Amino acid sequence: MVDGFKQRFNLGNDFVVVADSGLMNAKNVKLLQDAKYKYVIGARIKSESQAIKEWILGWEKKDGEFIEYKRDNGEWLIVGYSAARAKKDAYNRERGVERLRKTCKSGKLTKNQVNNRGYNKFLEISKDIEVVISEEKIAEDAKWDGLKGYVTNTDLPAKDAVEEYRGLWVVERAFRFSKGTLDMRPMFHFTERRIEAHVCICFVAYKMYKELERIIAKAGIKMSVDKVLDIAKTITTVRVNMPRNHQMYSKTLFLSEQQKAISPLFDLTNLGVE
């Protein structure tokens, strides 16, 4: 895929492949290395060697700081800590464990729940099929709260490499918006031409959405695009055609405070937008 993208757009090797940990397997990484591509990939730090895991957990964690480990193959393993992420990790685990406790107490633990990754890492199953919640596993999992790993072969400082990785949220949001708000899929078209037209229309719609998002930010309006669009639907423009000179006069009425707040968007020349 990367080779095809490079060929299509006439690129050299002066770019960085950024991907989440789903790409993190030996085959994919070797393909990137053999092609001499630079990359920043999400790491699975809990799957590292025992020595590296001990090194990570032995670190005196501070919010927003990073530690780095140089591998023999030239890669850097970067591990960062976020207090906000730690709080979220703890909350998600406590909520999952609480549901698990209630299910175990009721005696209704199903096979699907046992096989669910969100559940089974906290379970101990004996030979007699007795299921017990492991407090030890819960405590072990808590040690990793707030930690996130990255692997890169670039020369970027740790902070810059992590910032590049964090930019993935823009791509992920675009996919969610395209599939959800724009209904890019499922699509009920059966010929290649109609499918391409459907995707093209969705892409243009997304471009317009992003442009409006940019203009809203430039105008200093602290609202989302969806909120602005909802308010805009309530605004009325009155047009009067004078019977004698046939001139058309129009006036847009901004009555509520919310309508007044988005009024700059109705005169884009003041925002430098053509």
C-alpha cells in the first residue's frame, strides 16, 4: 500500500509512516525496514521482554514525560506517561471489573464473557471450571495505567515522534465522520461508476465540512460545526422586491444571542474568505 502511494504521488523516501499498533507485527515492520521507510508505530509494551517491562515499570513516572530505549536494530522504543490517560484507564478497568463482579455474583457468567478480552484477563479458571476474579491480575494491570508505547526508526525527539503519532486522531475522526454523519457506507450502489460517484460526493461534503470548521475557528466562534448548522437553520432572511423600481432588498435577521454569535459567518469577506 505504501509502495503504491509513493509511486502514485512521485514521492521519495522523505516521509514518515504513522500507524497504530494494529500494524505492529514482525512481517509489517520488516517490510518497512527493507523498503527503508521511516515510521512511528504504536507499541505493545505489555508484550515486550521481561527485562524491558521491568525497566518500564521501574520508571518514576511524571505526567507528560518520556523514556527511550534503543534497540539493536536501530529502533527506539519510546514510553510516555499521561496522568489523564491513567485516570481514564483506571476508570475503564473499575467499570469493567464491577460489571464482572455483578455477573459472577449472579452466577450468569457466559462463555462469551469468559472469551471477551475485556473480561478474561482478570479471571482465573480452574480445572473444575470454577471462575474466580483475580485481584492479583487487577493490581498487575493497574501498574500500566497511563503508559503508552511507540516504536520509531526516525531521528525525531521523543516528544515530536509522539506528536506525529497523536495526529492519527484526525484520520480516525475523518473515517468516523465519513461512515457516520455522511453515510459513506453502507452504500446501495452496484456499479463501479456509481460507487465512485458516491464516495466522491462524500469526500466533497467532508471537504466542505472541514472548510466550515476552519472558518468557524478563524471567526473565533466557540462552537462545533454541527451546532452552527443547527443555529443557522433557525435564521431567517427577508427579501423584498420593490414593485416600482424592481430592486431587491434583503435583510438577514439575527434575533437570539446564539444567532448573533454566528452572524460573522454570513459576511465571509470580513474573514478574508472569497
